[in-house]
Amino acid sequence: MSFNSLEFLVFLPVVVLLYWLLPHKARWILLLVASYIFYMSWNVWLIGLILITTVTAYVAGIGIDRSENKKTKKIWLVATLVVCLGLLVFFKYINFILESVVGVIRLFDVKQDELVLNIILPVGISFYTFQTLSYVIDVYRGDFKAERHFGYFALYVSYFPQLVAGPIERPQNLLPQLKERHNIDENDMLTGAKWLLSGFFRKCVVADFCGILHKIYNLQTSAAARAGQRPGIDHDDVGADGADALPREYQVIVAAQQTEAVRPPAQNDRLQPAAVLVKDHIVDAAQVLPGFQLDDVLG
């Protein structure tokens, strides 16, 4: 469930509505359950990793807070670093490490097959790992008292609006907000709606379309350079189904290249068509946001 998916567009309003309907004491339960559902929508089994990280940091925080001996505090800190960073390194970098080891072995003319582990990279593992480590380190330094309420701490680690994309929050910034009693405020609701629309616009209209253009203009750059042609789509690579099989954005560029007069490539020639298409695409999309100025949305 990504932030720009239809599932999230249903999920978020339901959570917000239930949040305002529930009493203050039950809201953290709703947010924690919603956060776990959100995370499990990527892969159900990966919830075990975030629970291991949460329990480790929670126990270590209390252990550090209760210990008067600095050596004991350091043991708790090192144990947390080993567990949390160990999980991060294994799931994110183990194949890179194995590939490097194989490369070193082959330097000595030793026959060695490729070593690859078929493991899933957990979504957001870097964010929640470093967020829990920032909590434990703050407790170790005495900058923050250990959180005794496991539910609020689990919510701090897994809070879904920033779980998979950040930012990494310090405990003194986020935990008090999760515990605070909130009331409906019209200005806050309007501001939040504007930020959401702005974010959706930047992601779905600007970023995604620029990503398409980036792929298009890198399809046959080397082939075009060898042929002395303008970089862009090699029409021989369109396929048997022709341009109709391509997404609309690709079709527009193919049509533009087919109808444009042949001329020598100029400096920045590769960027000009992309800039024009992005501009037109953004202006068209901005029309579906009544009341918003394009300058407000983009900057």
C-alpha cells in the first residue's frame, strides 16, 4: 500500500474518521493497529522484524534508564546496536557482502559459484532502525527518559505516515505529540488537506512523469550517439505492436519525434522536449486542483 495508491486513499480517511470518533485513551490503539496493517500490506511476515526491533529498543531503554553503572548502560547500548544494525545489514547488504567475498576469492584464481540469498528487503527498515537507535542513544546520553508505555513506544517506531519514507523523528519530537489530546480544528484540517494534495501532486504528476521521461531518454542513448542521431526513442525498439502498445506519455514523444523535421543535434537538445512535456503535463494536471495556485503547490 503506497501513499499514492487507491488503497491508501480509502485507508487514510477511514483511520482519520475513526480517530476523531474514538475517545483520547483509545486513539493510540487505533493508530498502532492501523500502522501495523499498513506495514503488513507490503508483506505480512515482515511485521516480525519491526516487532523484534521495537522490543529490543524498548527493553534496552528501560535497562539503561534503571542502571546506575555506566558499564551496564554501555552493554545495553551495544546489544541494541548489534541486534538492530545486524538486522539492517543482513537484509539490506548481505548479497553485496557475499558478492564482494566471491570477487575476492576469484582474485586468487579459485573457482567459486555466485552466492545469492533470495531474501526480501523490508520496506522502511532503514527508517525505523535508525529511529529506534536515536531513541536508545538519547536515553543513554540522558537527553530523554525511557518510555514505560509499550504501546506508545511501539507507535513511535511504527507510526505509518512516516514509517516507510521518513523523516526519522527524535523521541522528544514525536512521542509527546502522540500522547497529546487533540481536538478538531478547521484550520488544521484545511492545512493538512493542502499538504496532502501538494504531496500527491508532486509525487503523481511531477516526480512520476519525470521518471518516465528519464527512462525514455536513456533507452537508446548509446545507439543514437553511434548513428549520429538525436538521443531519444529508437523506433526499432518500439516492438511489433508499434507505438500503440506504449503508455500515453511514450506515444506522445514517439509521435513528436516522427513528425519533427530532421535536424542536427544541438547542445541541450535532449532536455528541451522533456522540459516542454513536463510543463504541459503539470499545467494540465494542475487544473484538477481548484483553488490551488501552481506556485503554491510546487514551492
